[in-house]
Amino acid sequence: MSSRVLSRRLALRWGAVTLGSAALGSAALGSVALSACSRGSANETGSEISPFDDEVRAAEQARFHSGRTVERNLTAAPARVSLGAREVDTWSYGAEAVGPELRISKGDQLNVLLQNDLPTETSVHWHGIAIRNDMDGVPPVTQERIQPGAEFTYDFVAPDHGTYWYHSHSGLQADRGLFGALVVEDPNDRTGADEDVVIVIDDWLDGLGTTPDAVLRALSPDVQGGHHGHGGTPPEVDGAEIDSAAELLGSGHGNSEALGGMATHITYPLHLINGRPVEDPFVVSATAGTRLRLRVINAGAETPYRFSVAGHEMTVVSADGQDVAYTAGDEILIAPAQRYDVLVTVQSGSWPIAAKVEGKSGGVACLLRTPDSVAVVDLTSPAVLSGSGGRLVLESELRPSGALEQRAPDRAYSVDLIQAGDRYLWGMAGADAGRLRMKQGERIRIVMNNDTDMWHPMHTHGHTFSVPSYGGLRRDTLIVLPRTQMAIDFDADNPGRWMFHCHNAYHFEAGMTADLHYVR
């Protein structure tokens, strides 16, 4: 079935779809009532802009277009994949533990035909792209669910250079193998890099005695899973998988000063770089003196990592696809869904590239090696994941190379990030959380009040925001520390309906999500 047929069908019933965190939050959190009224829009009477309206098409036409079209195919299917000495049954985009790298240039039209050979519905979200709303991949908000045996064509312009990624936006499918890197190259790249390598870090548990859906059930028997509360088919799990999942929850939360306390809920049994475990590492080969750009993506569902290259100082040049003022350091903290581009000048030898789990033991490493190196490096040595002990770069230190224009917000909203007591039920509450409304051309401010004891990587679809307290740093996924308040500003320049949620996949599935609504 074509994407056009699906879009027509969804457009006919779009107004009747039950959406947003108000329904999800009140169902999940019981006593917490989420109002559909927001201070900035109490008197709003304009009709909503759907993903299929003229305003969405006009916004797409106004974007920079190179005139080139790149066509690719993806097939989501069950697969048996090799993880070093292990073989696991999972779902993937090509029989590997990470999907194929998609690489295009700024302004290219990307046309991707997705074939669904899974036993359940699916979708693909293009994370971080200023994408047209009907291509965002969020069923049933922006498209119909892609049913088993069906196909869907994603067709959109990628107007901005940067490091992005794609992943399923259906239930917890991205915590299997349904994700991959999307690189949009800049023909006028400012970094002067000689070579460019993608590093995709992931936490893995699927097929190792349990599944992501069993983990969710072990975390919270109240949450059935499916499609983030939007009425998807609840996955089937068995008791043995839930028992195995419970074992991953009994190792403690860890502790991270950088994250304000607890680090994670889940102790993942395996971590991967580019689909490879530490005992069968991915190898980056480069000659000494090479100016090497590493595009680092945290595709993990829950795990934060400290990323470093042994023996090398890194220079951070980009965050979430947005250029930043060059910032030097030895380690960088990267939360789920965040991306950093770093430059290193390659030194002769063999060097671990490490992603250490923040606040806990464990992690993964791969190898940077020059052709003249004869050194043997044991990447499984505990010393590799002990941390560099050097300077840690935090996102709060980064500054944009081009800040958002200074301007007072036209609308200001406040949302509370909440947890239902000590239960694994999360939400976004407060008078504004149920319906965040805006008109094209407005400057929007959202203040997030984290009322929980856990940090949250908060992500906006379709928009890059500015962080006033970080000197206007621009990105699309931001760490909000426990018991703190953070404001983000963005221009309402991409009409439609968009998700705004925590990118801890399990928090998201357990209720921490809202919608951004454009109105006329």
C-alpha cells in the first residue's frame, strides 16, 4: 500500500484521533489531571493544522533543495544477527545489529521505501531532521501504522547538514535493531576533516533471554506497551522473559554526579559500537596525522555514555547536527538520542575508542589503528572502560556558532515532568501539558520542571530549540537534571502536529510525552 493512500485515509479521520499526553498521562498516572488549556492559548479559536494541509506543503517547498534525489530501500524484518560469539533473534533493517548508514548532502530529497516484513505494525522516524510533518513517522499522529506486509514511502528534503539518525517510532522496536545513522553532508564543511567515520553506540538486551517489551512489563506491570499510548497492538511477552528482565533491574541505579544522582534503571548485558561488541570490535583505520571526524550517535534506549578516544584530545564541533564553537576535552557525556561530532588528530598506534556507561560499570570499545601499528590492545581490559580521567565536556559548556535571533517569546508554557510515586509511571503534567498550541512565526518558550529524581533526555520533533541558560546552545535533545528547571526556545516554523517527549524509551512508553499543535 502506498504512502499516498495511507495519508488520504488518515487525513479523513485525523480530527477524530485521540492524541497527546493528556489522555496518556491521566490514564497512566491516575490522580494527575492534565488540562487541555494552556496559558498561552486559552483564547485560541483557530483550527488545527494537520500533517496533510497546505501549510505543511508550503513549508517543505520553502526549504533549501539541492535538486538531487537519493533513493534507498529499507526492509524491517526478523533476523538472526551475530553479536561477537553470540547469535540472537531480533528485528533489524538488514540482518545486522544496526541499520545501513544513509548518507546524503544538504538539500537533497531523500526517498526511502520501507517494506514491513515484521509480524506487527511499524514506522520510521527521522530524528533531528526539520522534516515535513507527514513524513515524521509517528503513527497515528502523522501517518497510519504500516501493517505487516505493507510498504510506505518516506519522501522529504533534508535542508540542514549534520549528524542525525533514523529509528522505529512504534513501541520499543528501536531497542531491538531498528535504527541506523543518517548523515547529511555539508558541501562547505567548516571542519577541514580529512576523513569522516560514524560511531553508533547502543545498549542491547533483545534475544539475550528477554525482550524490550518484557523489560517494560518488569518495570511496570501497569504498562502494556504498543505505540506510546496511541492504541497500538500490545506485544506478547512470556513469564520467562519477564523473569530474565527482572534480573537486569536488580543491580541498582548507579550514581552520576554529572546526571544529578541515579544513572539508569536497567543494567544492560551488552553494549555495541556499530553493531559490534568489545570482543569483536569495529576498527577505524587512519594514517597518523589524519584530521578525523567522528560522528557519535547514542542510539541506546536508556544508557548514557562517557565517550573518549585514548591518547587523543577531542574537539567538539557539533551537537545534534548544530554547529558549536570549538570546545576541547578528553571525554564527553552523551545521552540517548544525542549526537556529537568530534575532531581528533590521529596519533600513530592502536588506541581504544571507549563508551563507558555513565555512573555504572560496563560499556564498550572499538579500535582506532594506524597502518604502522603493531601494538596489541586488549579492549576487554577493565582499564579501557575506567575513564580517561581527563576533562569531561558537558553540554552546559557548549555554545552555538550561530545563535537563535534574540526575541521575546510570543507564548510561554510550563510543563512538569512527573512520576507516579515510586511506580514506573511517568508523565508531563500541569495546566499547559495537555495542549501546547502555537501559530507559524511565533517564538515559543517551554519551561520544563523536573519534579522527579531521574534525569530526562527531552526531545522535540520537527524543531531545533535554543537553551537560554546554555548561552543559546541549539539542539533537539536536552538533558534535564532531576529537581531542576530548564527552558527551551524555538521558532514555530514547521507546521503540523509534533511529539515532544522523553527519549528514555521506557519513560516515553510509560507516559512522558506531549504534543505540539499548530493552529491557524
